Amino acid sequence: MTAILADIGGTNTRVALADGRQVRPDSIAKYSNAEFDGLEPILARYMAEAGLTAVEGACVAAAGPVMNGVAEMTNLRWVIDRALLNRATGASKVAILNDLQAQGQALGHIAPEFLRPVVEGKAVPNASMLVVGLGTGVNAAPVHNTPWGRVVPPSECGHTSMPVRDARDLALAQFINGYGDHAHGFAGVEDALAGRGFEHVHAFVTAEAGAPQARSSAEIMAALSAGDPMAREAARLYVHILGATLGDLALTHLPYGGIFLIGGMARALTPWMGEFGLKAALCDKGRFHDFLTAFPVWVVEDDFAALTGCASYLANGGIG
């Protein structure tokens, strides 16, 4: 089956063709979402440029909740449904996944060179896994292998409460409650760990030091690479909150097959996760400290994993 695939993030959309489970590497194209008013014109342009009038299957991964075959983007004002995919691609077999579901479907199909270990451990074969997205938004989804196939239930856990372990965490949460254009009186995980979350953490650290600064995440990353003390402290606090969040998720889902971090923020901060104590923060759960050492963590460095997951899902008979 020839299928068209789309991975729709908050900023960009990647589109590709697949033959069964195999994504065609030379077919991948990237589009800036800001230049389009929805997914349909992107697919129309891609189909025209590829010289296609129809394909057999279509599957998209959307960064937002999916219910009854309809995706509403969390950080983008787009709505995607089956009728849109049928109309834009001519496909009779269509599927719409949450982006984390697509990433979960890709696990096991990612080449080892694209997996960077950040917390050492031994994964249990065929055990449950957890995929965590850190980018424009934040989300996580468990991945369960069953005798009837792989199950990756949808989730929007990036909007649960930011973990608070001590007085400084509480001060950060209270700061986030009212800071910036996205303030909504609640400090969720995404408000601390998304790209804008890193900006919130840096603003808190600089305000705490008596010299408040408002910087973009790209500017903070550049300062971090240059050894700037405030950027380093912001990264240290970010990694602390990330570890606490992963520890909560590990206790909830028991991912003995491993935890897989995806997204731009995960990849950008990979060099500092060990230095700033990711494993210590993950395991900081009192009497469950030793129990939590059982869960290895990798950063996925494959830009096209969601497309692979979409292809795998369709090839395995997934629809909806």
C-alpha cells in the first residue's frame, strides 16, 4: 500500500510517502505551518509537487487531542478529520493519531544510532514503554505490546500539574501561574518543560537573582553553550523538574522497556542531563528510589520517527 503521511507539530509539518511500513527517505518534505491556514493546502501542494492524484492510505500524527477521529491542535488553530484526509488525498484508508501515539508506534523501528542513552539501565524485552515529547508542547504516552498488537492510548498529560518537591519548586510554580503571554493561573508540566516553559524557568531564575530577563529559548540555549551562569541555573532547574516528572510517569506506567524522550527541547538539553542530575531527580521518590533505577531513558534523535510510526500503524491495519 502506498500511503501519504504527515507529522504536524506546533511549528512545522513534515509530509512523506510510504510503501507499507517503509518511509521513502527521498520523499520527505517540511512546511512552515505559519504559511498555511490548515493541513489540506499542505497536502494539496505536496500531492501536486509529487505528481499524485490519489494514494491508497493516509495517516497523520497531530500535536493535540484526538477524539472520534477528529484532531484539534493544542498550539495551532487547525482541526483535522477523516473527511479532510479523504478529500485531500483520495485515500480510502485513513487514520489520525496523536503525535505521541505515532512516536509510540515507531518504537522498535528506530535505528540504534538514533537512540542516545541519558539514564543507563537494562530494558526488559517486550515490556511496556513510555514516550515523552518535549518541544513546542509537552505530552507523554504509554506503549503496550499485547498478543493482539501494540496499543498506544492517547494522552494529554502535559497539562497535569507541575511536580513540586520543595519550596523552590513551589516558588517556580507560583511564578509561572502569572508570568508571560500564556499565563492562565495554573502551572502545568508544559508550562515548565515546553520551549516556552524553558523561557519561564529562565525568567524565574533571573528574577530570583534580582536581574530579571526575558529571553527566547534559542537565546537561552546559546547562552548555556557559552557557559552563562543564569542559563546554566535555568537548565539545572529544568532538568530537575523533568526528572521529577519522569519519575511520576514511571511510577504510573511502569515502563520496564524504557523511557524515550523526543522533541527539540529533549535533544537540545541532552548534553547537560547527566551533569544536572536527571537520574537523581527521577529517582527522588523516597522509599521508591531504588525501584526507579530500573527504568532506562533514551533521547530519540530521529527526526522522522513519527512518520515511521504512522506507516507502521497503517501497515498493521490501523484505521480511525
